[in-house]
Amino acid sequence: MGHALGLADDAAEGARVRVEVLPGTEPFDAVVDSRNPYFIGLRGDDALYRFFGRNAFGAPVRIAVHQFAADADQKRTEHARQSWLTGLFS
């Protein structure tokens, strides 16, 4: 999942990264706040992004986005997440 997000193999917790992954949304700067083989947590200025690689256990991959910006567009972000996952795993 890290490569799909554009993360370097050595992007460990605390690393500052630029993520250009969700179609239709702007690239964002984030800090890797959690990372293991099955989970990546990114903390941006106005959102938390959680990537659950549960496919290793036969379950669907999930993304959770917790947006805090007053002008956050939840529907647009939801559509972008689904488009990205569909493209990645189709």
C-alpha cells in the first residue's frame, strides 16, 4: 500500500511526505504517524488518513478519512477514495 501512496520504503513514523493519490483532490503534505505492513496513518493539516491493508487477511482494503476543515467536501473525498481503490485493485 505504501508504494501506491507514493511513500518511500523508508518513510517511517515521523517522516514528512507529499501524497498525490486521491483522484480529483489536491496533493497534500502529511506526517506518517503510524506505519506497519498492514496499516498506514497519515496526519495532514486538516485531516487524518487511515489506510487499512486488510487484504493480507482476505478482507477488503479500507480507507478512513477524518476531515476537520470547515470547507471539507465529504462526498468528493468519498468518491475519490473509491475511485482510487477501484483503480488500484481492479
